[in-house]
Amino acid sequence: MRLPRDIGGEELARLLIRYGYMVTRQTGSHIRLTTQREGEHHLTIPAHTDLRLGTLNSILQEVSRHIKKDKNDLIQELWP
């Protein structure tokens, strides 16, 4: 599954709400998300207008590891 090429950090943060992530703080150009599902997990996302593919891939890998779901399934759920 291809990653979207035009997603920003704030949009990704909104999409991750469905997995229990909430914005806990924003410092400068970075958004800090936290979830209590499956144990506490923190995630930092750059608040850029377009995330680089490597950065987006890394964030999605981290989320998929934490929620114990295949990354491709996660991508399909986020961008049907």
C-alpha cells in the first residue's frame, strides 16, 4: 500500500485520534501525542505541512507496533 504524499503533521494527529492518541502538548513545530491504550505510549510528530515519506513511514511503524496491527492494515484504515 502506498503512503499518501501530501499529508501534514496536524492531519496525521487528527487521524490517530481513532487509535486513542490525544495531543498532550505542542512545542514549536512538533506535536506530542499520548495514548493509554495497550499501555502508555508517546509519539512526536513534526507539525509540517507535508511530512517526508521516511518520517511518515517511521511514525506509522511505531504506531502499528504499539497497537499490534500490521502497518499495511493501519494505512488502509487511515486512508481507505
